[in-house]
Amino acid sequence: MGEGDPAIDALQHDGATYSPPADVAAGAVVSDPAVWTRAADDRIGWWEEQARRLDWASPWARALDDDDPPFFRWFTGGTLNVAANCLDRHLAERGDRVAFHWEGEPGDRMDITYADLHGRVCRFANALRALGVERGGRVAIYMGMVPELPIAMLACARLGAAHTVVFGGFSAEALADRMNDFGATVLVTQDEGWRAGKRIPLKANADAALERAPGVAHSVVCRRTGGDVAWRDGRDLWFHEVEALAAEECPAEAMDAEQMLFALYTSGTTGKPKGIVHTSGGYLTGAASTHRMVFDLHDDDIYWCAADIGWITGHSYIVYGPLANGATSVMYEGGPGFPAQDRLWEIAERYRVSILYMAPTAIRTFMKWGDSLPAAHDLSSIRILGSVGEPINPEAWEWYRDHIGGGRAPVMDTWWQTETGSIMISPLPGLSTLKPGSASGPLPGISARVVGEDGREVPAGRGGYLVIDHPWPSMLRTILGDDQRYVDTYWSRFPGMYLAGDGCRVDSGGDYWLLGRIDDVMNVSGHRLSTIEIESALVDHPAVAEAAVVGRADPVTGEAIAAFVTLRDGVTGDEALIADLRDHVARQIGAIAKPASIVLTPDLPKTRSGKIMRRLLRDVSEHRQLGDVTTLANEEVVSAIADLATTNPHQED
Ligand code: WT7
């Protein structure tokens, strides 16, 4: 493997292993150890079995259409409505059941039943229809974690329109780019969001974005904080007003299984984010079946995925998977440290949460905050734990199991991506023996391999590229508007295999160890950010001549963004300029993309062909001895940068 090679010889784990707890194994949703071979022997039949758990308006004619790879299609000829699967079909038996125990950051609470949610979704769907949103329409959503966010998503699904949710931490620029690429005609947003006691000016950002997105005719604004907002008559409408005026009767449109349900933008190796396209039938099949199996969902479970709906984790495991399964979930609006650092444990105790799913970066933060915080709460209801977003180190895994899971609850380390739509590699709670730090293996119906440069499977214990060598229902269908980029990015490196972009090693026991990204994509707090996107934002600043960005290992966030910047001639760099550069990146992309450190340097290490050698910058950032420097054209610059990197103060938020 070339630049960005994951640690191929990562340490073999020889620590403790954990068998499934007896009580979990006894009543598990999946309890047949032959499930993997049964699914592998008839992969398509397995997925048809999962799809049959949904309500179809008309049955599919063909389960997998692989006539034109890699443009695979699932359940063709079948029709269904995703919102009806998430809501209507539960009404007769569990209309009064709570869908969301919603909790606002300031402490306000609301229990929303399936019947409540159904009513509000129908009304809002009619309101969207009145704004011209029809089957095949496009709606952008830019909100915080309020109930109106899933309501807006499901209203789109009910009409057969597609949504794109833009995470509330993104900037106006990022929102505008996504709305334009998506072709949105309506935006749903809110006045302000709450985060760590502060107001996030969502509508102000949205207004700035709308200036650059002429295709968006209307902005529907949810009132959350009640703060003052600018208003443009004719364009802006209050969510509560249009909802109140709309009729509650709203038939769910039967949609083709392959109809786009949503696109979600994610960072790639070039500056332009990719609109990952997910469909209705295949996506819901994947999200619902994995949610039920991986978390061993039972009727009396209280499930909490402490992620944001603005990312794929929230789409699949706060909204679509749990609702399709008729689950009762907790949904929390705000930050984990507000008003105190035990907020999450207080919530988990109040609702008697039994399944908890979160990112390693959060787990490591809680570790840092101290054992006494969870210890002060009764977390005895927790039965199953989940982790997602990045590799979880064994120490954090053990801490999670001990301090949150009472030393009992098994940890499901779930590997997947925006592109895969649902969990791909994970243990099953009733069957898998766990090794902390390993994601166990591919789920039933999924086939994943580790291959070398030549595309051939590498022997056990050796690192290589993770590929998926059979299509699966919740896979992305394309990159919106760019089929060629879809083929190039995922399917061209190894013919017939989906390239995940992660390094991986399978140990002699068949367990998979994820080794991090192999491309110029960083993973900061479980979110993918492209180095090039941040470099473009830096170079956009008038003081900057050139910039290189790398992810440096960080004990809490997984990776931290380290930037190296060359200034234009005549510009003097100082602390104020560094602060300004960081703010500039926040304005261009969002606060999540702010570099943790910026080193001003007279030059960047380059190959003779002029390619920036990010690998060396990573070495420098992590205070490692430099790797191979034989292709380096300007050797003197690296030691100069190394000196600067150790003397320059790191700027952290
Ligand atoms: C990338 C996908 C899928 C939801 C959140 C992130 C990394 C994700 C794991 C895990 C090791 C993981 C990979 C992957 N990743 N889960 N359990 N172990 N790495 O979605 O933003 O699409 O990022 O996150 O590098 O490629 P995403």
C-alpha cells in the first residue's frame, strides 16, 4: 500500500475475550450459530427474507438486478412507502407506544407516540405538498436535534420526495453547495439550535446560504429557541403555522423500491463533497434488519443512539431502522456536558435505557471526565452497548463495558460507512465472542475480504485493503449527478469489488481489525473530513499561498486536524493570523473542520513531481521518526517544520 498506509503490522491483540452473556444469549433475536453459513449459502434469499419483514405495496419481481454492475438494483418491481413502514403499520398495535422520549438541552421533555408522530408527519407532508413538493421532489433540511427533524424527513418519504439533511454544524457555504448540488426547492430549518448552552444561529446561516441557492423558493422555519430572526415574506414560513393549517389526511405514496429516499453528503479525496444516494426498499431493509439483529432489539427495550441525525448514523439508527422496527428511542438535543458532565447518564437512568450506541470519541471523553460520573447513576438497565465511527481502542472498549455496561453488557463494535447505509461488520450479541478492538466479522449476508495490491486475499494476520465482494441491499446506488465518480472511487481499483477505503487485518481466528483510512480522508470524532477540502478553505484566505492538512493521532478525537501553511510573500504570520485562519475554515466548512493546530512554514515537503508528502507531515505531527524520504525534493524543509511543530503552540478549542 502506498502513502497513508495503515499500520500493516498493527499489534496483535492477545487480551481478554468475552463470550455472550448467558441471559442475552438465551433470548437473543439471532441465536442460531449457523446463521452466517445459512446466509452465505443463499445470500439473495437471506436478503429477501429480511425485506419481507417490511410492508410492501406490491411485491418485487427480482431481488437483485446485477445486469449493469456496479449499478446494482434491489427488489426491482416492488413498491413501498418508507414512512408507512415507519409509522402506519405500527398504529393498530402500538399507536400509543412512545416512538421518541425527546429531551431538549435546556431540560424540556416530550414523549412522542407513534400516533403523534404519524399525525404530525401527515400534516407536514401536506404542508410540503402545498409548497410544490411532489413525488421525486427535493427538500434540504438544516436543523438541530428537534422532533421536527425526523418529522420533516418522514414527511418527504411519505410524499416520495428525497431529502438531504445537512448537519447543523456546517456553515452557510457548505449548506449552499449541498442545496445546489441536490437541486432542493424547499429548505426546512429552525430559528436557532441549542448546543452546550449556546445558541447556534441556524436560520441566519440558512439565510446566508439561500442568497447563493436561487433554486430554493421556500424556507420553513421551526421555532425552537424563540430568538429573534430576520424574515423574508413570501419565502419564509413558520413550521408550526403551515403544520396547523394542513389537513391530517395524507395517503402514503407507493414508491418504487429504487426511488431515492435521500442523499447524504460526505467528504471524499477531492474538494467536492459526494452526494451519496440511498434508495427506499434496499436501504430500509438494511437499516431495519441490522438494527434488530445487532442490538438484539426486544419489545421492552429502550434504545438510545446518541448521535446526530445529520450523519448517516442518525439516519439509519435514530430514524429509519428503529422506527421501522417500532422501537422506543431516546432522542437528545444537546451537548454531553450540559449542564453537567453526567447529562447522558442522568438521561440513561431516567428512561431506563437498555441499548446505548455512541462513538469512541465520546467514550474517550467520558473516560477523561472520570469514573465517578457514571458511577453516580443507576445504569443497571443497560443490556447492550454499541460503538461506531472509528476504531475503538481496547482501553476505551473495556472502560465502556465496565463503567457504562456494569461489567456485563457486550460492546458491539460496528463498522460501516455513509456509503454502506447500514452496519456491515459487527458482532451479534447472542452469538459472538468479543475481542476488544475488533469488530468481529461481516454480518450474515455480507461478504467482506482483505486484499493486497494485486487484489488477492492476503493471509491471516496481514493488513490490506477492505473490500466488499458481493452487493448488499443498503449499498449506495451512485454519487448524485456523477456516475463516473461512483465507478472511479469505489469500483475501479479492484474489478468487481467495492473499495471501502479502510485498511483491515483478519486474525487467525477470523476476526476483523479495522486499521483506519487509506486515503486522504481524516476521521475526526467519528466524522469524515477530507484533507483537501480543508486545504482549499485555507488557500482561499488572502494571506495563504499553500496549505497541507493531515490527521494526527489524538487520544480523544481519534484524529486531530494539523495544518501546515505557507504564507504569501510579504505577509507576516502571528497569533492573530492563525486565529483568523481557523475562523476562516469554520466559516467555509463548519466549526468541526477547524484545525487543532496550524504551523506556519516557509515551504512544504514535496516530491520531485511537486506532490505534497503528507505522510512526512503526519510523521512530524506525531513526533515520529521520518519514514522514507528518498522521493523528497526539498529535504531541508522537513527538519525546519519539525522544529516549528514542536515550538508552535497548539490551538485547541
Ligand atoms: C468511516 C466511515 C458509519 C457511521 C459513522 C461514520 C470509520 C466507522 C468504524 C468502526 C473502525 C470505523 C471508517 C469508515 N469507521 N465505524 N467500528 N471501526 N472504523 O460514517 O462518516 O461515512 O465514515 O468511519 O474509516 O470508512 P462515515
